[in-house]
Amino acid sequence: MVGLSDRLDVLLGKKVAEPLAELFGLLTVEDLLRYYPHRYMTQGAELTEKEPPEGEHITIVATITASKLRDMKARRGQFLAVSLEADGQQIDATFFSPHKLKHVLVPGRKGMFSGKVKYFGRRWNLTHPGYVILGGDDEDGAVVPQGRIVGGGALAGMARGAVDATTGSVDMSVFDRRFVPLYPASKEVESWTFMRAVRQILDGLDTVEDPVPGEILAERELVSLDTALHWIHFPDSVEEKEQARARLKFDEALAVQLVLAARRRDVSTRAAPPCPPVADGVAAEFEQRLPFTLTAGQQRVAEEISNDLTRDHPMSRLLQGEVGSGKTIVALRAMLQVIDAGHQCALLAPTEVLAAQHARSISMMLGTLAGAGELGADELAIKVTLLTGSMGTAAKKKALLDTVTGDAGIVIGTHALIQDRVEFMDLAMVVVDEQHRFGVEQRDALRSKARDGSSPHLLVMTATPIPRTIAMASLGDLETSTLDELPRGRAPIISNVVSSKDKPAWVDRAWQRINEEVSRGRQAYVVCSRIGGDEAEKKPRTRNAMHDDNVLPETKSAVDMFEMLSSGPLADLRVGLLHGRMHPDDKDAAMQEFNAGEIDVLVCTTVVEVGVDVPNATVMVIVDADRFGISQLHQLRGRIGRGGHQGLCIMISQLGSMGPTFARLQSVAATNDGFELAKLDLQTRREGDVLGAAQSGTVSSMRLLSLIDDEDVIADAHACARSLFDADPEMTDHPGIVSMMKSAWRSDRADYLDKS
């Protein structure tokens, strides 16, 4: 008999098993049975009337009475006209590629034919149906002879999938099935190969022991795992198929929720430095000096984080908020609470521009509470230190010294903070800004720098959750705080999409709008998808699934756009340039000049995507907007309208206005809700592997479960996992549950799971 852990190469033979392992990663019986059909082919109805309706899919067993080559009327070439007799009826069938078939479809042979009915005048026929030649039965010949299967289309594939590995004969019962499974396949491994392998395994499979307690299944009216694995591959009815999917979806959700519940329990047992609020500390002084009142949402979220920091186990919280909703000030308030408790904080930013911007803005918000040890600093003042990879040697040495001695209360940096040479005196909190720009390993490298084996508190911030972030939050991995309101006086941004291909005059109007805004004393961004100066960048890229043209038009570079605008439509304005290849001092100077109002229009790349705050900027033109992701577009758009003035974002695409890419841009323009856009992003890119390192794409540990469509299943599994752990924290009474966790938490995911 066969068990779930048995190896496929032993059961199926190396010839079948090796391609399954190499191309699909299927090694065991469970791997194969968990490789579910992605759809089902429904068999055609038997011929029961002389004139079936057009478009009906029928399957008949018939004898060929005539077969003749005929010339096509409308174009050159021939087809094979075949006459069939079934149940006393004469039926016409038409086959293309006639020279391959004229020696197969000959009078006197019997076959099975399956296709859609099509009428020509008053006569109907089957156009290029699937077929299998039959013979060898003494009664009616309705079997496939042993040896090579003669046929074409889906019926021939089904016959190949129903070949008995021992006898070589075809199990004709497959042709009686209402639903025939179709699997994600490849050129090397057909869907029918999967079907044959699954049939062989299921025929010898021992009854599968159910890992989920019977009372849980009964409460939800779910079928057993053994039944579900049989029904998902070979259902006899729609009800069987749906019941199997419901059970297996619940299993996927529960397996992940169990792992995440175990992680939460593990985090609760780790030690972290408790950081209770101090009544007369720098945090209280900072709050008292604020020139404005925090919104109700900011106060609520700040309280949630403050409560987490007082505990002696590490906080693990996701702070979600619209662009400009005030996440940074909430994070700063939390960091000051940690500093009051005598510890250090680190803020990890994805770019040097953003790191420098954070250092400046945090120092400005603190005022005299920043710059400890400097002339005029307050007695409660702390030191804010910037550490980036491109800093000069002397400045870097000073920053490293401030970090290791503990003089720096807040250390802000890029990937440079992760390097081995960076040591903290007493790191107790890590803030990760725009977490989707960092991998799991990078975040873990910074968290490991805490003292004495303790774990620092972790606060992750994001304005537009990317699919993996949504997945982790939806599945209950992180405690989530949400800022769902904009500061008072902030107006929603107006967005428009322009096709330069269909409406070239509208592009000219975009430059006019910039001139108009600057004449009112405002500033503008022009964002390009590439820097320029590299000929390799200029080669047109071929189409992928998201684009509309066979060859994508050449993108506009920031360097070329700067030259064109400076000498053309914006010649009367002060135009600046900012991109990632510039010297760090030049980048910083350009940003400071723009911030000071000495530059009217900043032509740039995505170095301004996150965190850059110039309240006077009201217009953004995004060139070649189709080259940016949904999250990027929303982040870029969030750089404008941060003062009291109306923001305008114009997204320009060289593609036509009728394609799917333009529709995607219009969806972005239609809403300023970052969470709605995150759902759109999720639909486009899928979840990624919520238990692995992938941030996006199609690789997923969930084959049936959808985070968009199955929120109720996830919520139910979340509650179920919590109740199981509450009742049996060590899972000593639930060995099946432990096996589910191990199945979801494969060894190749374990490291990532610990680190995330």
C-alpha cells in the first residue's frame, strides 16, 4: 500500500518521477496529491437528438463510413471531410491538417469523437474534433487497443492518461467521467501524465489519517482529508469538487495560521528591554513642544505602540498609513520613549536620499532636543546620527564611534547599518521605513545587533502595503496599527492619465500646468524611469504580459528630459536634476536647493519615491508611468500636496489608451486609497510566498487559498489556531496538527520564517 511520505521514484519509476521532481519539485506522494488540477474538462453529452443545438459539446462513438479530401473555398488548402454513423444517424466531421489524418481516419474504422456542434446551412457537423480510434472488443469495439494510442486532441490525451502502467491497456472508465482534471503542465510533462500518475497513486493509497481533530471538521461540515484528496482530482459532481476545495483551503489557511501562532508564542517568550514612558523625559518634552495637535488616529496608534514597548517581550508591529498621514512623527515618539529608558534606536531607510531626509526632518522636529553636546542644545537633547555607505572616511568613523559608544540615541542609515563593522552599544528598537525595499535577511541582520541575546522591538512602516505585506498582516503575523486619516488641511491629490500616443497635445498641456503652478509660487517634480547616458538602457524592451505593443517604445531618461525641458517648455524656470548616479554631495545639494525653493522643477528618478517632504511641491508629472508598479506610483504621487495646496499628478504613457496597462494606470488615478491600491497590486502580482523570502510573483505555499476571495476562511483558521494553542500550547495532544505545521514550515523556509 501507499503512504503520503512514500517517494514517487519508487512508486512510479524514474522515467516518470524524474521530470516531476526536476520541473515541478514533486518528490513524494503528498507532493503529487497536493498538486491540484487548475481546472476540469467536462465531457461532451451523448448524442440524444438528431439536431443538437449549436455550440453543444457532444461525445459520440461512431463508425467512419466515408473520408475524402476537399479543397477549401475561401483560401488555398484542403480539409478532410469525414462521414460518421452513430445510433442510426449520419454525422459530418471536418478535419484540418488532412494529409496527416487521411491514412488514419479511413472508412470502416470505429472511433470516439468529441467536439462542438456547428451548423452550415441546415446540416451540422463537428469541426476538428478530438478523437481516439477504437477496436479490439468482441461486442462493440469500444476499447482502445493495446499499444500505441491513435488519436488527437483532448480525447487522445485522456487515453494516454488512462493507460495502466502494468498491462498497457486503457481504462475506458475515464471516458465516462463528467469532470476530467487538467493540471498546470509543461511541454515535457503533459497534463495527462499527471492524471495517470495521480490515478495510479490513488488506486493504491492507504486511508489518509486526518491531522485535524474530528470536532473541528464536524463544526465546519468539512469532509475528511482522505475524501478531499480523492475528490479534488476526480470529482463525480460539482458538489464533490466544491467540498474538496473547501476542506483543502481550510487546511492551507490553518497550516499557515498554526505556524504564525507558534511564531507569536515564540516571540512572547523572547526577552526584550521594557521601555515604559517617563513623565519628565525627552518624549514628554517633545510632545509638549509640538506646534500642532496630533490627530485622533495618531494618538490612538501612539498609545498602542507605547503599550507594546512597556512589555518585556519584543514588539512586532506593522504601522500602515496613507502617504502623508504622519507615520514618521508616531515612530519618532516611540523611539524617544525607548531612549528615555536608556537604550538606542535604529531607523533603516531604503535610499541615501531618504536616510538624509529622515535625519534632517527628525532633527528639525526635535529642534533643540537634537544635537546633544552641541552649543545651545537642551539638557534633555539626544544625538541623531546619519550613517550611509558613501559618507567620507572621517564622517563615517565619527558615526561608527557615536553608535558603538551609545552617544547616538537614534542612528539613521541605509544598508550600511547592516554591515558587520557597525556595532551598537544598546540597540532596543528597530524602525524599518518602507519595508518592501528590504529583504528578510537584511532586516534580521539589523535586529541581531541587540545586546546580550535580547531581541529589539520592531516597528515596520509602509504607506502602500505590497502583496507580501498584506499577506503577512492578513494572516495574522504582525500586530497592525493603521493611520486612516490625513492631517487637517491636506487635500486629496487629483490624478490624470495621458496617452502621448493618442493625445500628444495633452503632454504639452502638462508642461503648461507646471508653468502655471510655478507662477503661483509652487514647485514641481518630473519623474523618469531611468537615468540616461547608458546606451544599453535605451534598447526597446519586448512585450511582456502587462503591455500592449509588440515592442515597447523607448523610455525618456532623466538626463534627456532635463535637457529638453531646460531648453524648451520650461526654459524660463529653474530646473534641477537628481538621480542615483550623482555624487552624494551633489544629490544632497540638489535636494536642499529644491527644499529651499531655489529650484522650481526637479527632474529626477525614483530616488524621491519615499519620504521626501517638500510641502511647496504641488505638481508631479510621471513620464513613462507604465514602467512603474502600482506601489511606486502611489508613493511618488504622495510627494506632492503635502502643504495646504491642491496636488496634481499627471501620469504620461506612450502606450495606447485602449490596452490593459493604460487601464491599470487609470485604476491608480481613480483612488488615493493606498489600501485599495494594495488590493489591486495583490490581484496583479499575487501574494508571493507568505512563509518564504519571495516578495511577489506566483510562487506561493497556497495553491487554492486566495487572500482576496477567502478572507472568511482565513479569519476562521486564525481563530481555530489560537484556540488550539490556548488549549494545548506544546501541541502534545495534537500530533496531526504538528505535522501540518511541519508541512507548511518546510526546512527551506525555516530560516526565513525565523528572520522575518
